[in-house]
Amino acid sequence: MSKVLLALTSAALLGLSGCAGTETKPADTAAVAKTGISAEAQAALSAAQAAVKDAKAKNALWTTADAALKAAEAAAAKSDSDMVIKQSKLASDHAKKGLAQLNYPTLKVGN
């Protein structure tokens, strides 16, 4: 009797564990439904926002990075994933270059 109960319990647990991985994640679908852009575009936009925020905090933000981020956010509002990715990459790149510029040696003019 206990062997049958153990076998049934094991079968039930295996069945439930197989079903656990088949459900969709509501957070992912909610983000896409909210903005209407792809997951790749959402990830690029989030990365660009973080990079620009970091550069701004260190007074190293280039105006081109800020403009590209605003363009990416506007494209997200229009559900244009391709433009979001393009502008987000540009914003991230310029923010990183602004941060790298902090490590350049200072230039002394004159004596």
C-alpha cells in the first residue's frame, strides 16, 4: 500500500513540475502590452536610461546622449521598436563616452 502511495505521489509531483514551466510571465507580457514595443527594445531603453542617469549623476552627460534618449522614449510612445533600439544604443554609447572622457588627462594651457 505504501509503495503505491509513494508511486502516485511521485507521479503527481512530476506532473505538476512539468506544468510549472509552461505558463507565461505576466510581467513580460504586461510590459509589451503597455508600451507596444518588443522585449529587446524595452531592454535597450532601460539600459539607455540607466546609462544616461549614471552619466548625469557624474556631470558627464553629453547633450547628444540626452537627445537620443528623448527620441527613444518618443519612439516607445509610438510603438516603434526599431527606432527605440537605434536611439537607445546611441544614447548608451554617448553616455559611456561621456563617462570615459572623465578619465582623460586635464589639459594645461600656458605656464
